[in-house]
Amino acid sequence: MSESPQSPQTPFHDLDHYVAIPRLTGLTASQDGTRLVVGVQTLDAERTAYRTALWEVDPAGEAPARRLTRSAKGESAAVFTRSGDLLFTSARPDPDGKDGDEPKPALWLLPAHAGEARVIAAPPGGVSGALAARDADTVSVAAGLLPSAKGLAEDVKLRKARKDQKVSAILHTGYPVRFWDHDLGPDQERRFAGDLAALTDEPAVPLPAASGAPGAAQVESAEPQTDGPASGKHLDLRDLTGAGRQLVEHSADLSADGATLVTTWSVPDAGAANRSTLVAIDTATGDRRVLVDDPDADAAGPRISPDGAWVAYGTESISSPTEAPVIRLALVPTDGSAAPVVLADDWDRWPGRPTWLPDGSGLLVEADDDGRGPVFLLTFSGALPGGDVTVEQLTSDDAVFSDLAVTPDGATLFALRTSYAAPAEPVRIDLAAFLASGTPGERTPVAATVLRSPAPALELPGTLTEIETTTEDGTRVRAWLALPADVGPEAKAPLLLWIHGGPLGSWNAWSWRWNPWLMVAQGYAVLLPDPALSTGYGQEFVQRGWGAWGGSPFTDLMAITDAAEALPEIDETRTAAMGGSFGGYMANWVAGHTDRFRAVVTHASLWALDQFGPTTDAGYYWAREMTPEMALENSPHLAVGEIRTPMLVIHGDKDYRVPIGEGLRLWFELLTKSGLPASDDGETVHRFLYFPDENHWVLTPQNAKVWYQVVSAFLAEQVLDETPELPTTLG
């Protein structure tokens, strides 16, 4: 990548340096609030993949972070037990396993005070989603089993038979059959429970089958297997959910006493659709009861109250071609004794997954808001579920927060904080000071304190500001604008319009995949707008663009681009538009409806909406958003003849959300039907960057590097009138 003249050297001036920057992911706190652990992704020795290790962060912010785990396979999904031991998943080889065992993610335990990490659960299909009770030794994990397997022992035999006979076929009886970047099946997720106190070096003894209502899960034990890791020291896992497709992409929570698991539960709906309900499962017997089954909404992200009496969860209305979804928080009794109650229905924001205050008096939640993602506090007046709910903004930072964890005394909140000024970093928030600053509804938001992170702080090659404009219909539209350090009226910067995906989202958090600072380091100004359909601006802002993607989302983008081009720092004669997923759709729409840009980059983009709907991984969701007539009205492919802007098309073959057929058809029609078709000898100004082994994103480090190199070269040629060299790795 070329350097920006007179700009200081930063990690963004060199792609090898950039892809090697450590990246934080996931924060978890011990039950007593005295320990924090984060995941840190770094390059492996070959620099061809990322590996995640677990690091401990000092909650006081005084001591440096220290590394806890180290393996070639990496570790993730950490959670503390009540005794302070650390559970995590890893596919690292089990020292007690047989040579030649194919490593699958297993559940490991790292003792709190001394000793080596060891495997405590290793289902043959791998393990994920570990949960640990706050006040008990109960843990729950998810594991995939083949549908006909009566238990883990039989699953081993069935998998071995498929492997030995080289069978890869999957017989589906329902929808969906794939999700984002992976095929579903042949195994199906089940939830298990185990007792840490019962860990023993003796072989596990099978428990009797559970009693309960028809369809209730059977309780069974993981008997020692000659084909797997040693039987000693393993959890005695009880199957809580049984065979079925109910746990596809589920989310769950475990009560403080370990007696109840609450999980989303997928049920079939009309039109090959699925709907998410909420169930509670007794972890001792497997008895199951339905808590939420709303035919008009999906349930998501359950959180059980500290006393175990209530479940807070997200409820998202089933959308239609004329009505955008509405997302709210709701409460339901854990015993199922009463109907759910929606909280703060008049709060015009979409809340994320909630976190309970330790005394159960309120909920902490992140929500997109005006290009940020603050933490909000919802407090209850009176007994649940009655009384009013007060919504207050807790944090004042221009940032997004995630992975919220509250200390048992309710005085401190830990989280990860990110923005376009910095990637994820661990922070401490003084919740006690906020609560003491006034009465509910009148308190003053507080700023977070940065803790000592395992990843270094980054020097940026420019400055971050924001701009806004008012559209013809009177709507305010705002954007972040990243500017080079040396830009000014005498040294104007070319402009890159970046269009976010989703489309229900916001440019408000750091992205390693779409990182504007790499382009700023080359002298570009990068505009990051939130047009209609963006979150954080209220329900009506989403509704403006619902089912009409080529309408207000497009005119909003053009209006904010006009505002950016009017700035004295911007060279309005050198501009380009870029986007991925929905942003790629909009880049295609832009190319067919205006000639104002000198280049368009479209990644993983929707092109022909007449074919897209039935081929995406969640076709039923698409059918809720657009009728066939609306899809045609908003399909970019119908304007291919108007495209007179050079385009760079990028697509991964393993993309199931926007299947490769979209990219292939776009490429063919650009060359045969656009206003800039290929010449008779095959020459074209358009380019197609194809990744046979990447999905909706480009995740491997060296492919991501090629992505940026090709984008940079294409823009340099079309926008800067330069003749750059392509990476030698392309051959």
C-alpha cells in the first residue's frame, strides 16, 4: 500500500503490521468480580490464521495483563465456575487421549489457584456454549449429536461408521439447511448438564431415564469410550433436550442455583419458516415447560434474574413487507405462571441482550443510539412485573459497549468498549457513582475508565469527526468522517463513501474487516453514514426504508455525500462508493442510478432480487421483507444498462447469506449488458476478485490482505489515475 505524503508511520501504513495487531474478543468476570478474562486473537507462526488465547486483566487497572493459556489450536468461550476455576473450549489435543484422535472442541478446566488445564468433557462432535451456575457446581454445554443417536456412546459409533464409509450426505426434513457460512447437519445441537462436584477418576455410571411430559428430554450419561479421551476426570453429562432441530443458533442461560436452564427453542412456522420460543428445562430431570410462545414475535437472549424468579429476554416482532420489526425487552416468570410483560414499550431504541443488577432491581442493556452504543439502565418501580420502568443512559462515551459484567455489590460494571477511535478494550464503569448522582431519570452519565489491555493502544493516521445533513423530507442523516492527518483546503482528500451492511445496523463500532484507517493512511477521507434502515435513530427511521431499499436509503446516502463533498477538505472530483452485503446491494444500486462516482466496489452483494430470496440461507426472512413485486422494483440488476462506472466485484464461494450466484450473475451482466461492457477481445474496466474458500466475510489474514491490496489498487487506478502493482500472491 502506498503511504500518505507527510503522514507519520502507523500500523495502518503497512498491511503486514496491520493483520498482526492483537485483537480482543469476549470478556468474562468471575462470580465474585475479582477476576477478568478476555480473549486475544493473534497470528499463528505461519501468519495464515488467527489463534485466540485467554488473558487475565486486572480489574483495578494497576497490574499488566497476564497470559493464561497457550496452544496451537487456541482457546475461547471462557466462563468462571462458582469456585473460581476457569472453563473454556479448545480443540487442543487431550494429553490423556489416544494418538491420532481428531481434535474437536472440548471443555477444559483451569484451576483457580494451581495446576494444569485438563479436559472435563469431550463429546465426539465437539462442545460449545458453556454456562456455569453462580451458586452451584452445575454446568451446561451444547454438543452436536447425530439425530438417531440415543446418547454420546452411540454417537461415537455412528460417526465412525460415516467416516469409515466416507459418507457426507445429509437428509433434511426441515428448513433451514445452512446458516451464514456452514451447512446444518447431519448432527443436531443438544443441551447437556453436568455436576462439577461429581468429577471423578472412576468411570461414570449412567443415570436412569428422565420422567416427564411427552417429548421431554431423556437424561443419560457419557459412558467411557475406548475411541475417545480417557474416561476419568470427565463430567457425567445429562442430555436435557433430546434429538431435534430446536436449538439451531440458540441462546441460553443457567439459573444461579443451577436448577433451571432457559433457552430459545425453535419451532416450525408456515412457509418453511421458523420461530423462536422460550422454554425452561429442569437440569435434574429434563422436564420442560414453555415460557414464551408468541406467534407474532421471536424470543432471544434470555437472562435469568439473580433470585431465579424472572427471565428477561428480547422480543422481536415478525416483520412483513409493510412493517419493519420492533425489538423490545420483556419479562416472564421462570415458573411460567404468568404471561410475558413488555418493558419500556415507549423507549424508541432497540435493546441488546440484558444483564441483571445483582439485587434484581433493574437491567443493564446496550442499544445503538446516534452512531454510538451506550449502556442504558432500566430500573423498576414497585414489584415485578408491575410498576413503571425508567430508562437512563449510563455511559457518556462516544463508543459501543458489550460483554457487560456487574460486580456482586452492584458498584462496578466491567465491559468491552469500542468505537472508530479504538478497537475493543476492557473498561471499568463506576455504577455506584452513577446511582448516587441523583434520582431515577435525573442521573448524570459517567465515562468509562480504560483498564490495562493485553493489546497495545493504536496510533491513528488521521482524525475522526462527524457530519450531518437534512434531506428533502426533513429527516436528519448523520455520518462519521475519518480524515487524513495532513488534509486541508490546500491538500484536499479524495472521498470514499462506505455503505454499511445489515441493513439493520450502524457504523458505530471498530471493524477489522472494513477498517477506514487503512484507506485514510493512503490519503483518502472515508465517509461512514447511517441512512434509512440504520439502527439507533428510532423506529420511524427504520420504517422509512423498509421494503424500499432503492428509495430513502439511496437518497439519504446521496444527501450526506453532498454534505461531505461541500467540505473544504474534500476533493469532490475524486470519489468512490463501496459496500458489502446490503452495502454491496446499495453499491450496485448506486452504480445503476448515478454516474457521480469514479469507481464502485461491491462485496458479497445482492444483485438480482428475483433470484436471491429462495437461495439465501434464511429465505423465509426475506419473504417477510419484500413481496416479489417489491423485490423487482428494488432490484439493481434491472438498471445494469445504466452502469457506466468501473466496478470491482468481490465474492466468496462459501457465502450462504448472499450466495455466489449473485456475484456470478453480476459479473456476467456487467460484461454483457452494462453501459461499459467488455470489448470484443474480452478487455474490460471491471474486475472480479473471487475467493473459493471464503464466506460472507474474508477471515483468513492473507486473504484479507489481498482484499485490501486489490481494493487499493483498483481505487488508485480509477480514482487517483495511478498505475499500481497488484500483489504477487495473485500470480
